[in-house]
Amino acid sequence: MSVRRTLDLLEQYELKAKKKYGQNFLVDEKIIQKITDTVEAGENVIEVGPGLGALTGRLLRKAGKLTAYEIDGDLVEILKQQFPDEKLQLVNEDFLKAELHDGKSVLVSNLPYYITGDILLKCFWEKDKLCRMTVMMQKEVADKFFAEGYPYGMLNVLADLYSEYRIICKADRHCFIPAPNVDSIVMEFVFNDKVLDEGFCSFLEACFRQRRKLLSGNLKKAGYQINRDLGKIRVDELSPQELYRLYEEVR
Ligand code: SAM
């Protein structure tokens, strides 16, 4: 969506971008194109946070069906008027509480940055309903997926074990209205077919709950029985594969 159109819409509906919802509207046509190019014609798409519709219009042209979750009721009203398309299901709901429908969809989002980690975690937990996701996130968060060594977090473990990921493009802060305080990166994650079982999710939560403490203590506290001496290891000294092997030992 152009700068002019974004400003016009905000003025016409007497709205301001709401900081509490992480509203930074994308106004760079090339980046919009690169993001929407990652969707194949006819695919079912989920969009998180359509905002004023910067991505929504182009997604609608390609998607078989588009389900868009937007927490801000003011924006949902604008979107309804802009896109009276039967292919679009607009859901005025917090995506973190949403129940995703069965079948494989592609998720696309210029993420609200205040909950980037939570949304990405939800997508991994529910990866059986998603085949891919293309997401814009803060550069600092994206960088962690490519950092050599540690420390790392639960997301790195999940991304390494359950997806292939790559950078689609970079977006500096001037690609948005209002400009955020950080630069951004668009990443694509292609989920693999490995089953992510609930037991492993709970195990990871126990490992990372107090990540500075000894791993053996964290696991014992969560009720796991460890039959060998883990010494003074902390969670981020183990690779994702080593963590999975440890899970197989203690489950
Ligand atoms: N997609 C639009 C764009 O690219 O211009 C807007 C992106 S803006 C960074 C993030 C959007 O997510 C906002 O529209 C915001 O209202 C919405 N949002 C924030 N928290 C949300 C949540 N928990 N569930 C659904 N949408 C949310």
C-alpha cells in the first residue's frame, strides 16, 4: 500500500496507529510483492494482523481462501469495507487465542513486534495445520536464527528441528508508517513433517524456564528423572539435536 493511501485511510477514518497493538503499516510496494510472492495460487492463507490491508489485497488475488485475524475492531471495519470478497474471512480476535482450522495453510504476517516470539511459538506448536510461514520480524530476532553458537532460545530449537528457514528480504524502518525503532527482516519457514509432540514442548518449557540455572535442577524440579550426571550444563550449551536426545532419555 502506498504512503498516500495509508495516510488517506488513517485520515478518512480518523485513526492513529496504535502503539499497544504494534501497528506499523507497511508502505513499500517491493517488499509487499516479495512477501506475497511466497504464496502459491490457490493456497489457503492465514494472515495475522492485516492492519489497513497492505498485504491483504494481493494475498486475496492469489489465495484460495484467506483467513485474517485482526485484534483491532476499528481496523476490521475498514477492512470489511475495502475487501468485500467472499474469499476473505475476517476474524476480530487475538491470534494467540485463535483455534486454527484443520488442513494445511500458509501463514503470512507483518508481525506485531510486541508478541513476535509468542506468535512464532504458537505457529510451531500448531505446525500440523501449517505448511509454511512468511513473517516480518525485528532484525534482532531474525539474526538469532543465524547466529553461530549460543545462547539461544526455544524458538531456535524448534526452528532447527522442525523447519527449513531462509531470509526473503530486509526492510529498513522507513518502509513503515509510523517508522519503528528497529529494522526488519522477512523470513520464510517451511515446516517439515516431523511430529512435534506435546511431551517435547513441556520438556523445552522446563529446560528454558530458568535458563541461567543448571539444566539438571530445572528438569528435576519439573519432575523428570535423569539417570546420568549432567554436570554443570546449562540449557544453551546443548545443541537442538542434543536436547532432543536428552528428551528421549528422560520422557
Ligand atoms: N499487515 C499490516 C501491514 O503490513 O501494514 C499491519 C502490520 S502491523 C505491524 C501488526 C498488525 O497486527 C496490526 O494491525 C495490529 O492491530 C495487529 N495485531 C496486534 N496484535 C494482534 C493479535 N494479538 N492478534 C491479531 N492481530 C494483532
